[in-house]
Amino acid sequence: MNKYLLTALLSFALLPLSVNAQNVYTPYVGVEGLYGTAKAGQIKPHYFGAAINVGTMYNPYFSTELFYEQTGSDSKKISDTQKLKTAYRAYGLDATGYLPLGCDKRFSLFASLGMGEYVVRKKLSPDKHHNNNGYAYRIGLGAQYALTEHFSLKLTTRYMKFHRISGLNHGYNYGIGLRYHFTKD
């Protein structure tokens, strides 16, 4: 739990970096389709999933968001009689810094830093099943394009370093998403 407090404090500590920016709080919601890979010993599972994010843009250069991710399962053959099936769900907080580009500032590059709680579901056939909880530090890079005043398209690549999850070391996920910004007309 101390890791969540540290992440929240880091998020608010970064706010003064954009002191000269006009602070206009713009809440948003987003959905994202994900493709991910993980390193689990000799096994490298691949996941397809989805994410939901709820956040606030404090100005054109900084935002924080809460996320929830859920993946489908991946099956890998361990031996002639055993198969390992894994999936995960996660939730947490990301702090994101943006670099708007162009005259109209519709296109932005961004980097994010965050932390999440991960629950990995493992099933070793024929019948052994258990959940494994832990956390991960997340680092992301991406680009965002404002389609309209309210909608934007987002492309993201994230690296996740897992802790306290047996068998998982690190992972990557790649996402494409759509955001709706609650702006005043």
C-alpha cells in the first residue's frame, strides 16, 4: 500500500513543473484495446485485452489517470499432459506528461509513469488453479491526436516490471484507444 501513496505523491509533486501553464481541469474517460507480452521463465504468454481509464488533464502538459485492465487467457503447452493457462487483471494510477506539437497543438507526444496492482490467474491442467497478486511499475510512451474538441485517439507502448508475482518478471503492452474529454463548449 505504501507504493500507491508514493505514486500519488509523485503525481502531485510533478504538478509545479508546469506552473506557467494555464490550469484548466478537463476530466476524461477512455477505452483502449491492448496486446501484451510477458516474460515468465521459459514461457512467453501473449494477451489480448481491454482497458478503461478515468483521468483529469490539469493543463495541456500534465494529467493523472486511474486505469483498469483485463486480458483474455493465453494457453501454453508445458508437457504432453499439461497445459498452462494464464490471464491477468490490473488497476492503478498513471501520471502523464505531454508535449503538444504543431501550431494547433492537436498532436501530442507523451510519457507516463505509474504503478498498478496485478492479479494473475494461473491454471495448470488438469485441475490446479490459483491467483497470484503483486504489483508492477509502469513506464509508457505514446502519441495522442485530438480528432475533435471532445475525442482524441491515443497510441501507447508500456513496459511493466512485476514484483511479488511468482513466475513473472516483466512485460510489454501496446494499446490503441479513444478518449472522451468533458470540455466546456
